[in-house]
Amino acid sequence: MRRTGRRDTAPELALRRELHRRGLRYLVDATPPGTNRRRRADLVFRGARVAVFVDGCFWHSCPVHVHRPRANAAWWQVKLGSITARDRDTDARLTQAGWHVVRVWEHEDVVAAADRVHGVVHARRPAAGRNAVRSRAAG
Ligand SMILES: [Zn+2]
């Protein structure tokens, strides 16, 4: 049985490799500081305050690959619906805490996904070193 919270999936490893190759550094499977410790992100960029999730198409109900099992359909609808609701709740909590959330589908092209993450991290990276981080965190 596959688990929703498993880490180190192939798409996640590919994204990590691509971002690392570009010189980006991040925490893996970590709780973004200042948020609920039970909600972990796949990648955390602390300085830029960017949290990245690599979502599996099945468990997170990717719109391109919608697949609802026929057996126990009602149960699956509730199950998958609750995962999606939890995702949106996580997004809201992180945003409220000053984080930028990037969600990547497991089916996405790894270079395109890395471009997206890279762009956001670059744009939000503090320009003037630690003092800038502190003043931003205070505000
Ligand atoms: Zn998909």
C-alpha cells in the first residue's frame, strides 16, 4: 500500500538533483519554521521562505490524471477529498505564516518544475544578507 506521506519518490529526487545542480540548497522533508510541526514540506528554502511540495498525481487528485478507483468509490471520494482539503489548508497556513508555497505534480517535466521553483526562490531571496532577513522576519 502506498502512503501519501512517503518521501524520496523518484520525481522528488529528480527535482532535488536538478535544483542542487543549479546551486540551490534546501532542507528535505522539513517543517517550515513558524508553522505547525506536523505539516512537513518536501523542500524548504529557509532564507527565501519557500516551501515546495511534490504531489503524487493519484493521492493529490491531479486534474490531468484523474483516476478514481471503482471499488469502494464512496470511500475513495472521501479519502482523496480529505487529502485535497488538507493540502489547501496547509497552503493557507503557510501563506499566513509568510511562506510561499510551490506545488509540483509528479508528472511535471523536471526542468520546467525546477525553473518554477528556482524563479520563486531567486525572487524572494534576501538581497542584502542577514540584516534584510531579520527586518523582513520582524515585519
Ligand atoms: Zn498528473
